[in-house]
Amino acid sequence: MFTLLSNLRKYVAEKRERSATFVLVGLDNAGKTTVVKALQGQVVRDTRPTVGFQRGNQFKVGNFMLKMSDLGGGAKIRKIWDSYYAEVHGVVYVVDAADAERLDESRQCLQELMADERIAGKPILLFANKQDLPGALGAAELSERLGLNEAAARGGSHNIVACQALPDEGVETVDARLGDGMSWLLGSAKKQWKDLSERVERQCAERDEIERVKREEKRARVAKMKAERAAAKEAEAAAAAQADAAEKGAGSAGSAEGAEAGSKPASAASSPGKVEELLPGQIAIDEGDAEPAAAGGLPPLKAPPPPKGATPEPQP
């Protein structure tokens, strides 16, 4: 009875549909888009270089619902590859087996991918594409050129399959070797499905947390910048108001000084000790030498001094 239930649970688990996510990468012009379309049973002869990524590739293989992100292979777009590593259960890496001049570049990209801790240990399928072209390297030779033998020695889980994603003219059937490669990839993922699923879940949670912290830090920076700008505007407005008030104060002080100066008499007659300018026939009176006037009378007159050179007449 126990064995029967165990076998039943195993059968149900195997039949249950699983959602697996893979990333498809490689250098530009390696044939990645042609490969992913061929995996869906489509022969596409007119393709354009992928700019950015394509995430709408979903198709069912057995009890797996596959989600495959086709990422561009240009030098600039390769910088975003690692943004997808956390969520994938495996990798499909496409190589132009006939392009010997770029094999070193392809090897470097592959080695960097395999060294990433989010990819290490996950199954990696390599398609040695364009086997129909002259000079295309076979799987064994390409494996050596890409350094996969060393990776196998380190315990890496990978497989390389030679293929022709774009069939010859007049042929509309997909290369069966593409299906063989995917069978290996899904079989490898299935063997370690529990560990892979837990690992993907954990890595996605860590990625989401890092992104959340980055968003919070960005919001804090933006809020700080807005506050600093507002404070600068307030300080500028306060300085302008202070300058305006100082200018108005200076104008009021000048008006007051002018009004005070206008209220003072212009004549110097009111100033003691000063003698007014005499009119013809008037006699100057020195207030300092004048005798006090009698009550109700006029002050006594004082004879003017004789002219210079004249002899004073004797007094009787």
C-alpha cells in the first residue's frame, strides 16, 4: 500500500505542469532569435538584430511550460544579462560555429556567465549553430575552444549540440537536433527541480529586496534634493526681502533729513553775535558794547569813530 501511494505521488508530480524560465544569450548575429523561433516550430528567414530583449516566448514541451527571454548580444546590451540570472532555471547559449574570428569574444562572455554565482550549477545548453556554413566547428572542437572541458572538470552542468537553426532554402522542417538539446536541458532541470525551484525563489527574493532598497534610496535622494531646492528658494526670497526693506529704510531716512533741513530758518539774523547787513543811512550797533536801554526808552547812540587821518576837534 505504501509503495502504491508513493508511486502515485511520483506519477502525479511528473504529470503536473511546471513553469520553467530560461534565458537565451550569445553574441549578436549568432542566430538566437532564429533558434528560439525554431524551438516553437517556426522557420523564420527574415530576422533583425534583437535590440534589448524579447520576453514573450512561451511554449510547452512535455509537462513543462517554458518561458524564454531572448536577450540581445551587442556589446552594450550584454551588461543587462545578469539582471535575468536570478529567475532562470537554466541557460541556452548560442554560438556561431562558423565565425572563428569571434570565438575568443564568445568564450569570454560564456566564462563570465558561468562564473556568476546565480548561474553556477544550473544546466547550460550550448547550440553550435550554422553548421551549414563552411568552416563551422563541430561540437567537440568548439567545446575545447570555448573552455568547456575545464568547466566540466569543475563540475559544471552543460551540453553542446551542433545544429542548423535556419534550414536550407525550400526546407520548412526544423532541425531535430534543436529538440534533442532541449530534451537534455529539461531533463537536467527536472533532476534537480526541487533545488532549482528553491534557489530561484530565494534569488528572486534577494533581487527584489535589493531593488526595493535601491528604490527607497532613490526616493530619499530625490526628497533631499527637493528639500534643498526649496530651502535655497526660501533663503533667496528672504535675502531679497531683506534687501528691499533696507532700500526702503534708506529712502525714508533721506526724506527725514531733507524735511529737517527745510524746517530750519535760512536767515542768519536769529543767530546771536551776528550783524545784519546795513542799509544805506543805518548805524551799526554792536550789541556787545551797547549800554542797556532805559526802561521804556531807546538805547543811547554812540558816535561813529572819526575817519582815518582826521584831527579830532577839541571839545568845548
